[in-house]
Amino acid sequence: MLSFSLSDAFIGQYADRTVPWGYRDAAGNSVGELVFLRTYSRLKADGTKETWQDVCRRVVEGTISIQKDHAKANRLPWSDNKAARSAACSSTARPARS
């Protein structure tokens, strides 16, 4: 069980967003989406693959849970509210273009 979780309301903001997968081949298949599904998306209990939003949630909750567990184990200050704000800020960040 993870020690940190994002709210369903927060995740719901991203449910209808289209992921810009990039290049499509002649048949209309997105190469980026195929690579994502093969490499990062896990099989869910119902037999379907994780969506982009599912993977983002899994990674963010896992990473912040590791940070929280480390802080608690070492008696370091921790704030769930600050962590949630940090997750919200990182979701709006854009990679730098070269």
C-alpha cells in the first residue's frame, strides 16, 4: 500500500486530454503510443492496459510515497499538502525545447 495518493478529482482533470503521441505511420498507428504501451503500460486486473493517465498516477504516487516514507523514517519534516501541490506543479511543467 502506498503512503501517498492523488485524489480522483485531481486525476480526473486529465481524463479527457489527448496525448500528443507524435509521428503516425502510413496505417495511422502512432509510433509513440505503440512504444508507450509496449514499454511502460502495465496490464490491469481487468485485462486492459494502463492509459497514459494511469501510468502518470502510478509513477507520481510511487515516487512521492518513497519520499514520504524516507522522510518519516528519518524524522524529517513532511507535508502531504505540499507534496500534492508539487505534483500539481509538475503536471503542468513542459520539457525544455532544444
